[in-house]
Amino acid sequence: MKADNLSLLEFIGASKRTFYIPVYQRNYDWKKIQCVTLFNDIASIAKDAGRTSHFMGTIVYAEGGSTATFRAFTVIDGQQRLTTIMLLLKAIVDSSKDEELKADIYETYLTNRRCPETLRIKLKPMKSDAKNFQNLIDNELDHVKESAILTNYQLFMELMDKSELTPEKIYEGIQKLEIVYIELNQKKENPQLIFESLNSTGLDLTQADLIRNYLLMGQEYCKQERLYNQYWTKLEQMLPDAMISDYVRDYLTLKTGNIPNKDDVYTSFKRYYQKLQQGDSECFLKELITYGNYYSWFKFCHCPNTTINERLLQLQKLKSTVVYPFLLSIFHDFYERHKIEEEHICLTMDVILSYVMRRLLCEMPTNVLNKVFATMAKDMERFDGLPLHEKVVSVLAGKKGKAAFPNNSTLRERLLSRNSYKFPHIKFVLEQIEGKKSKETVAFDSLTIEHIMPQTLSVKWKLDLGKGAQEIYEKYLHCIGNLTLSGYNSELSNGSFQEKRVLYSQSNICITKDIAKYKQWNEGEILARSEALIKDVVEIWKCPNIINNVNTEMDARTEFDFSDEVNVTGRSPLELEILGEVFSVSSWRDFLKKTCEFFYEYDRQIFRSLRMHNDFKGKTTKIIDDNSANMRAPIKIADDLYIEGNRSANDILNYCKWIIEKFEGVEELSSYKLKSI
């Protein structure tokens, strides 16, 4: 590495020197406020006769492709400032009346004299900016497209026109600018590590930007350009820039079984990539394109297979993105490896849709699903030999507690009691029931949810409901049986049941037309219709028999998530995993100790605050305290910090669960193993 301070113009002005902006960098995107600030700074410097220099920042570059008479620099950091100064210099050339000065700036800082055409322009921005910049330098303004290049050049022209300083005086200010340049030797230094340290704040760089740079940086410029154009631009065409980071996160979840934090996708990627036996950028980019194609199908529902695409549309309506890592796996097996058949992938997606929908209807927590689908591909290995959908069913049948697959009785009980009107997907549920009954195509977009018994009870409705009208109203207003699809005007929504019944009988919507068969609308009718609709829900989103018939005997599994509800009485722990770190444990006391020690080191302030939390209050003494005097079997976590260790196996497991819950986002990345029964 070579580093020194130097006048900016001296750095740019050396003859036969070209600055390449590598393809992995972002397009030029300085905004108006940044350009105005720079211009005002330079104007202030120019006015200050006693000031001889002003530090502008650092420019990091690596030499590449140079010859005995020509030097080519790849700019790793500082491209935005360098490009902006070039635009300001061009604006000075076009504003000044000093022909000698104009020629000097143009031939020294903007172009290389007596050079081949490919090397004539001093600065070579990214491909998307390069033509605009060249046309600007060559005075072909009619061919400069709308861009930050054109906008900021025009801004500098306006600023100089309004400035009290002449273009020549502004140029004097630029002459006082100094930089620190850092020249890297690509054979000795790793440009990527330098780049990361310079951009450690993550300003303006997405996780996808960092990954792209990692894969392309360090390659020869020609190879960088080929890989960028051949692969990365294709990925950007498939997925918007903001979506690529999410895609890579799901890809890494599939490959590692661990879910990276959204802000740590790049770190997780590096860890994974460095472990690959053949860490070849091109091979990796090829695979990113393959899986990225599937991911775009998930996001935009344009899978070429119509039957599969219908299921993707349903998943999108449910906003169930947690299934994507597993879908990437089975789509690859179907489309690339040809290991499974279309029938099996459709059956598998049906199981997933039922699992997700039933859980939503039962108001079960969604955060546990991240871990369920992150490890699904690995968990299925235990059921080798079964068809794909049966493997998935077997895995889900083993899920208990918060991750359980709701059976028919659970679903019925929950749907009879919940507020279905507030359920975000209730319209979709009713549409699916209607689709099952009707042979006609219905324009669902124009329909709304209607309460049969209205939200505002008229005197007539109270009489119709009879004794206990208020109680019936409060209990069943938002029940699924009291809801239907309607295209009628809202003014009719408070009409009596007999008035509505006439309209319902004329409806082309089956589930609404069927309401007309009821002579009155009361508690019995609402419950009867609820049961009928629930029966339809059960048939559409089927529950596999193995789950409906599951017995209540002791859970014989050995691997559990902390979200699982399991009785561990009489069983011994074997292993504890938290955030990818695995600990062997010999007893429940050891299990508790290692859990506490991990989280104490993870965040001491949060852990110490648990002393005041109600969960650890205890009946007579605190479970976590800075004094062990009243504890029967204290476990020392740190100086002046103890936890009671004399507890049953289930109590210890619950304390560990409560501790983990206090550290946001950790529960779904933690699990444990028990010894076999």
C-alpha cells in the first residue's frame, strides 16, 4: 500500500492517466444539496487569500492494466467526489471566457492528449453513466440523457452564473483542494477488506451491494465487466435492487439452515462463501441467477407452470414469505435437478398452504415459522423414501406448541369464537369458499365484506333477535357465520333481515344466495352457517390424517425449538444451540447455567435487568438476584448475580424460555436436544 497527500488537480492532471469506475460500484448519484455544499466550500476557499489548502477526503485506487507509457487506475473509494469535481471543471470550461485557461483545464484534467480514443477521456464511469459523461465532455449535450451527470453539470452552470465569483476564481479554489490517495497493490493487499473498512458505516450500501462488490472486486477489470454484465445485471432485471438483499438472505437460509439478521446478510454470506470448497465467483453468480429466477416467480407470480403459479398466487395473498427458503429448495429439485414430479410439488404446496392458513385462522404466532421452513429441507432427511409431500407432513406432524399444525377440532373451535371480520384475509377465505361452490367466474374485486346482522342494530333488528339481542349481537357480530360477500350499496347494510333476504335470493354469489334459505336470522342460524362455512374451510385447507389423528402420548422427539410446548419430566437434556453456537449439557442445572452465561455475555445490561422482571420474582425469593443468601441451590452467573438452580426440569426449561424471550429475535434461532426415551 502506498499513501500520501497530494493536490487533487495534481493527482488528476498527470498525463496519460485514466480513472475507471468499476462495474460493482453504484451509479453516480450525488444530490443537489451535496453539490451546492461543495460549490460553496470551494467559493469560500477561493475568497480566503491566506488559505493555501483544504482537505477534500480520500481516494483509494488500485493500479491495473497499465503499460510503460500509460496508467489505468480502478477507483475503489472516492468515485462520487472525483466525478463531481470533473463536472465542476467542465462547467468552468463552459463558463469561462479565458480561452487559454479553458484549453488547459480541458486537455489536462478532462482528457488525455495524443492518446487512443478508448483512453482519451480521463474518467470512465460505470457503463450506464459512461456514454453520458463522454457526450458531455465532447460538447454533445443533445445526446446527454436525463441523469445525475447532466443534472449536476447544469446545476454548476447555474451556480457559477449566480455567483459573485468568476469561473476563474472558482478554479483557484479547486487548486487548493488536497486529497490523501491510497494506492493498493492487488497482489499484496485485499481491496475488498480496504473497501469494507472505508464503508464500515454502511452508508448508501445495501447488503446486496456489498455482496456484489465482494464477488467482483479483485478481478481484472475486463472480467469484472463480463461478470457484472453476464450475471449481476440479469439478477437486477429479475429483482429490484431492494429485493436482492432479501433474496440472498433466503438463499443463505436454505444453504445454512440459519436465518441471517437482515443487517448481517453480507457477513453471513462471506462466512458461507469462504467455507465453499470452490469459492469461484462465476460459479456462485450462476447459482444466484438460477435461484433468483425461482425467487422472481415467488414475488411476481409468473412461474411458467400454471398449476404451480396458482398456488404461488395464494401464498402471495397470505403474505407468507417465510416459506421461500424451502420453496427455493423444492423448485430447484423440480426445475433443475428433475428429482420430483409436478404432482408432488403441487401436493407439497397444498400442505404448506393449509399449514399457513390454518395457523393464521387460529391466530397462532407467525415468527416461529421462520425456523420451521429454514430447517425443513434438513428435517425431511429423516423420512427418506417417502414422497415429497409426505415428508413435509411427517415433519409438520412432529411440531408441537406454537409451531403445531392445527387439526380440525382446533380450527373449528377457534373459528367459532374469533373475530373473523378483523382477520386480514377473511375476504380471501370467503372467495375461496365461493370458488369451490360456484361454476361461474365472479368479479371478486368489486365485492366487499357484509355483516348479515348489521354493525348498527335498528329497533327492528333488536325485535327480530328477540330476548338477549344485545348478548347475541356482542357474541356473534363478527363471527364467520355472520359475514358474506356482497356488491350491494352500503346504504342497504342496515336493512332488516327480510329486506336483505330478498336481495340475497337474487345474488349470483352462491354463499350469499344460500342465506335466503333461512327464514330468520338469530343465534341458531348464525351458528349453523358458521358450521357450514367451517366445513368448507376444513375441506379447502385440508389437515393430513396423521395430524388429525395424532395421539397425546409423550412426545418422543429429541429435537425441539424453544417455542415448542413439551413436557420434559423424566427426560435429560443433551445439547443446547443458541444463535448457531452449540453447547453440550449434562443436566438441567447445566442447561440453565449455560443459557444464562451465554445471554449474560450477549448483553449484560439486559440480563441484569431481569432481576426486576415479574417472570423471575418467585413466590418468596427472587429467581434471579444479586444476593444468593436465600437461594437453596444458587448458580453463579457473574459477580453479584445468581439464579436459583433448585427447580424441576419443566421449571428450568420455562425460565430459559423466558430469558430468551427478553432478547428480541433470538427465540427462533435457538433450539435444544433431549436424550432419546
